[in-house]
Amino acid sequence: MKRIIPILFILLSSIATSAQNNYNASLVPKDLLPYASAVVRNEEITTTVNDLDDVTTHVKRVITILNQNGDDAARLYVIYDKITKVKSIKGLIYDEFGKVQQKISEGDFEDVAVTDGFSLFVDDRAKVYKKAVTQYPYTIEFEYETRTKQSFRFDDWRPNPEPGVAVEKSSFAFICKPDYSIRYKEVNLHAQAYTNPLPKGMKIYTWEVTNIKARRFEPLSPNWENVAGRLMIAPEKFAYQDLSGSFTNWQQLGKWEYDKLIADREEVPAETAQHIKELVAGVTDPKQKAKLIYEYMQQKTHYISVQVGIGGFKPFAAADVDKDGYGDCKALVNYTKSLLKVAGIDSWYCEVFGDHQEKLSLTPDFASVQGNHIILCIPFKNDTTWLECTDQQSPFGYLGDFTDDRTVLACTPGGGKLLHTPKYTTEDNLEQRKADFLLSEAGDLSGTMETVFKGTDYDDRYPIIQKAQAERIKSIRRYYPINNLDIKSLEYKQDKSLKPATYENIKLSAREYGAINDGKFYFSLNSVDRYSSGVKAVRNRINPVTIERGYTEEDDITYTLPKGYSLDTEPLNIKIDKPFGAYTATMTIKGDQLVYNRKFQIKDGTYSKDIYQDVVDFYQSVVDADNYNVVLVKK
């Protein structure tokens, strides 16, 4: 049940009085236990805007951990930086009967550096606590307060942060002066806020949820971001250090960011400007000019996560990047934008939520600061081009799976614009392999193999390519399930054209690849691209089937067989075609050669939960076919 209630100003209970509460684990409501590894017993969060540059947040959270799968829910991670300070932090640990076992003081928290390498908001430090408790159930209580000198961005309230966690009670209060206005958006909360005047002329918005059952993890589910409840809040007027402003829509937000954060950071030294003009002299195609400038930027700079001055919002000046040769995502995008401007090419600084695993777009109907990364858009007529400026090896116009297919905010001189980055389709994301192998009568394997990676698969071998040759050979063995594998040679080539591709060429051998027994010769048909595990069956599924990214695998493998052997089993011949995927695998004998063809395709999209068992069966059929063993018999 979710409800919204009016309340007067409530001073949150301190740890000193928390012993009066009964946190006996047996008192957790029984209907909250199914699928739960942890239960939030009580959470109270209060954000108070004392002034535009003075915001405090008080958090009290009590959570009962039922088993080891819930241990991560007991971990506290409080970020702070140059403008956000942790004013107080403490806690208690209770046993299963609700008896206090340990007090947690500020000295018990580890103070660690925060360097994620991509964040738009690169915070400096974090207070971290993770207790190694082995007696279940147990309950942990945290209470802390932070103070920040900005009102530009507020954290979302997420009462149920992850699958496997139930919520007995969670509340959120937002306190401000009567003339301070906010906008808010409830996602999967289905409630409306209530405001009420408070003493001393303040007003309060309040939300509360109770008895939220845990959701179990289900494979191929939608992003948790789109399933769980959350509250988004944005200010109309704000301050961030020495800057102030206001916005109620994306156009105004993008305009403020361009005017206040970017416009005065674009000038490059005269010497560099002259070099850029000479670099593109005689080139008439604007896109080719942009490519030359982008590759110049890649050679001149390297990425490093940094934070100075206005911190995670404002980029380094282009002149500083030019002089120092490094910058974070904001700085390198701004620098590239400045170089393009010298050549008369307009480009747009874009905020995006980057993530390799999930495609997370900005919420289009709620203007607020939501991104965590910056990319560059060049709006060529009928040929919009996107650039990832933090990767010094990335091809011109290639984004990859970190920022593709999602809504972003472009900050332009005329204001903010919502755009959508390109999507790499099922056909684009291609892994295509051709191999020629020789099988000796003793069972040894030798041969060559070439694999081409395209689309988002272009990056698949990136971690290996960066290594020395000896480390490359050691690493590549993990990709191919061949016993006694010996890599004779390994080469990579990368085509960095507008449709980039990575080429992998291997010469290999493997002792005892085939087994000989009672005059029969056994070997694995799919030795290089085997799907080894299926998808877990789930009864009474709740979520629709969601496949975020489609891809295609094609394999063409020829085995030259030892002389005097013929096939002793039914040849593999399977074809499956489903809305969400397709699979074909065939083998044919031509003289002393066995030719194996395989195509495996997964199609992105959202499908009814009712087809989930069909998905499970499909993947199991792929596993079975990929593990097919050939049996030859001596003629």
C-alpha cells in the first residue's frame, strides 16, 4: 500500500532513543517475507532547503537482513565532496531478538576515494560501512546527516532500491520556505504530494510507503529503474557555489548550462587554432574535417577523472586541456567542440546516462539534472554524428554500448534539446567467424580462424588488444573452450571507418582434441562459439520479457577429417525461428571435409511474460545443439 500524509515538522528520532523500538526479526510481517533477503523496517529521509546554497539531508534507516543474499543491503555508502559535508554518522547492530550488539561510530566507517572514471558528478570521497555478520537474521540501523552548498540537483527518493528487498515503512519529507518552488515526478508511486505550513514559516511536502513486497529477480526483466518506485525532484530556482539560475523545462536547463558552464570555456591558443586551420586546409567535406580534428584530439590528449573549482558540472577551459593534455569527459568534449569551432563546425555538448549493461534514458517529461556522462553531437545536415571523446582509440562516429540508443540533453546556444543517440541493431552487432581445421588420426587439432566483430561487438576484444603479446595469448584462451589449446600466432587489425570492425586472426593447435575409443573417433562440433548455459526457468513470472540489445553470431567451420573415417551419427540439422530469436545449425560431409554452419540471433524488444517458457526452451535447444558431439567410425 502506498499513501501520502500531511504532517507537522517531525524531529527524527536519534540513535539514543532507538533502543525503545522493537526490532525483533520475528515481528516482520509474514506477508513481506516471500522473495525477501532483507526488509526495510523503517526509513525516514528529510531534505531541508534552508537557503539556495544551504541544504541538509537527514537519513535514518533500519533494515533487517534475513540471509547472506541481503548483506549488500546492509552496506552504507555516503558520498561527500568539496561542497557536500557529512555532519554526523553513526549506527547500531541488533541481533535477531532486537537486542543491541554493537554501536557504530564515525571511526568505524572507512573513508575511501571515489573515482568511477565516467561520472558527470565526480565526487571526492565516501564514508563506507560493511559489517561482516554471519548470524542471521540481524538488523542494522544507520543515521547520518549531510550538508551541501547547492540546490541544483536533488537525489531521487527510492524506497525500494533493489530486488529481494521488502519495505515495511519508508517516508520522505522535503522542507523549504513558502516562496521556494519545486517540481516533482512520481514514478510507480501513484500518489500526490501534500504540502502543509510549518512553524517558522516553512512548508513541507511528504510521502510515505508501507508494506511493499519484495520482487524476486527474474532473468530478462526490464530495468529496475523502470519497475521500482521513485520520486524525482527539481528546483525552479537554485544555486551552485557562485552560480545561480532557474529552469522549468529542458530548453531553459540546457540554455543555463551552455551560458554559465560552457560558453566562456571555448577559446583555444592561437598556435593551436592555426594548426587546426592548416590541418583541414584544402578539405571540403565538413565530416572529413571533423574526423581529422577528432583524431588530432585523440592523439594530443588522454582521459583522466578530475575535479577542481566548480567540480562535477563545469568543464576545464579548452586552453587548459590544450596545455595539460588531459581532461575528464566534460573537458575533452568541450575541447573537441572548441577545435571544431575553429574550423567552422558547430557541435553540441550533450548530457547522457552512460551504462554498458542497461540503456537508461533521461526522463523526457521531467527536466532535471539526470546524466552522468558527456558526449559530443555534430549536427551535420541529414547526417548527425556522435563522438565519444574519452576513448583515445574509438573510431570517429562510434559510440558503442555505453551511450547508444538513449535520450540525451544537448546544450546549445539556443537552449536545451532532447535528442536520441543512434541504435546498433541486431544485424549491426555481428560476430562472424570462419575457421579451417585439420583433425589428425591421433585426435590432434590444428588450423586457422578469423573472426570479425562489428557494431557494439567492435569493442569485444578491446581489453586484449591493449595488452602485450604474451598477455594477449594468455587472455584469449579464456574465450575459447578448447583443451590443450596452443596459440601459434594471434593478430588484431581494426578498421576505424564509419562502420568499424575488429579482425582477429588466430593460428592454433590442440592436442587430443578428438578422443578415439573402440575404433570410433569423437570430437566436439562447436569448439569456438559454444553457448554453455541456458536461462533459468521461473514459475508465475511477473515481468515482461525484455531484451535490451540484439546481436548476431555466424560461424562457418570446416574440419578436414582423418582418412578412412565416415559419420556414425545423424548429422546435426536444426532450425528454430521465434519472435525474440532464431537459431540454425547444420553439418554436411563433402568427401573428407565436414562443414559446420551456425547462426544464432537474439532480437531486442519487449515481449509478453507468457512467452518466457518459450524463451527458456529456445536457449536450452541452443545449449544442446552447441554441445553436439560428432562420432566417426573407421571404414
